[in-house]
Amino acid sequence: MKKREWVPAVLFIVLGIHCFVMPGFVLTGSLNVHSYLAQVLHVCFWIGIPIFLTGIIYLVWKKRKRSKGETS
């Protein structure tokens, strides 16, 4: 992807995370920047865990597939 294609993609991701966090942030009643950033960090952490685990499983699967192809 080119740089001009990455910019809108990243903006949409950031906007999506903001829209996901804002209702929970407003409902907690603690309207300050520290609380907002803490919730964004939690959301990113919980989104990142499945992505990381999926990546690890994919790499292991790819390595096994590659090693089976070499032995055949």
C-alpha cells in the first residue's frame, strides 16, 4: 500500500476506536483526559491480544506447512 492509502486507513481505525471508547467514557462519569486515554489503552490492549495470537498461530501454521513441503 502507498502512503496515501495508509493515511485514510489509519484515520478510520482511530475514528473507530474513538467511537467505541466514547460511550463507555461518558457513562463512567469521569470526564478527564487521563480516564479517556486509560480506556483507549484498555481497548487497544484487548483488540491487540486476539490479533497477536492470530498472528502467532498463522506463523506457526505457515512454518509447519513450509516444513512439510520441504520434506515431501
